[in-house]
Amino acid sequence: MEGDIIKRLIAVLILFVLVSGCLTPPVTNTGGGGKGPTDDSDTTIDSGGTGEGTNTEQKEIGDIQTFSESQGEICTQDGKPVVRLFSTTWCPHCVWIKETFDSIAKEYVDEGKIVAYHWELDTGDNTLTSEIETSVPDSEKAVYQQFNPKGSIPTFVFGCKYSRVGNGYESAKDLEAEAKEFRGVIEKLLEG
């Protein structure tokens, strides 16, 4: 009988952890007078071309609202800023943002502008490669611990200059705002 009670308590505890999210609540945009997640007055940049007879793609760039800025140097690899997401396969907040982050990261990697990693901590895989890795390198774990000592997920570290724990616009279900802000932070890193 005591064994059944203990098993039930453990099951309830596990369910609570899974339902309550990934250890910390998502980041919310409190604005403070800045642009909010529904403001459509963000800027755009031309991704290339001369504009004369070419079909240039416009990228929507958002202000940096939900990331914290660090005082240190921008971390680079091969002279390019390093952009990272640390997540897991079981975290619902991580699953929600995965495709948007991966898409933006691949876009800038393909343009040769950044180096990017999306580490799934439970599998050890970098989802941005075709290889299936089985462990996160110690150097990457150290970056994760430096910017998030509590170990919460998802954790974003952009160039070791901007970081965020949790999603910024998940409560509004606004992946477009997430994409705009990711681009805004990356563009700020590229400015140096």
C-alpha cells in the first residue's frame, strides 16, 4: 500500500514537471515604452542584389525586446558570431520555437554570416547538421552554464552578447515576432 502511494506521488510529480514547462516560465515582453510584439512598425533590410530588375527578398527585422545584453566581447568562430539554442526534445516550449530558430539560423549560416548550433541537451544532437551527434561538447556546455546556471530551457545565446531563457512571444503564440527579434539580434551582432 505504501508502495502504491509512493508510485502515485512520483507519477504526479513527473506530470507536474512536464505540464508546468521546462523549469522556468517563458519570457514575456513587458515593453517599457518600446515596441510590443504586435507592433508592425519594424524595419526591413534588403538581403542583397542591386534592386534593379532583381527579385530581392526582404527580411523583417525587429527591435531587441526580450534578450539581455552582456558587456563581454562577441564570441566568434571563423570570424563570424556564434548563435546558439539549448533545448530538449521533451520541452513543449523548445518544440514550439525549434522550427523558427532553425530556419532563421540556417538562413544566416547559408549566407555565410554566422555560425549556429541548436543543441538538444537530452540527445546531444545539433539539429542544424545532417549528422546525428550524441553528446554536446564540453565547451558548449560551458557556454550554456555561463548564461544559464539554473539549467532552464530553452536558452538562447547569440554571440555571447545577447541571451534569453524562455521564449519571448509564446504567450501571444507569435512566431513571427520571435523570427523578427532573432533577425534583429543577429543583425546587431553583424554590425559589430
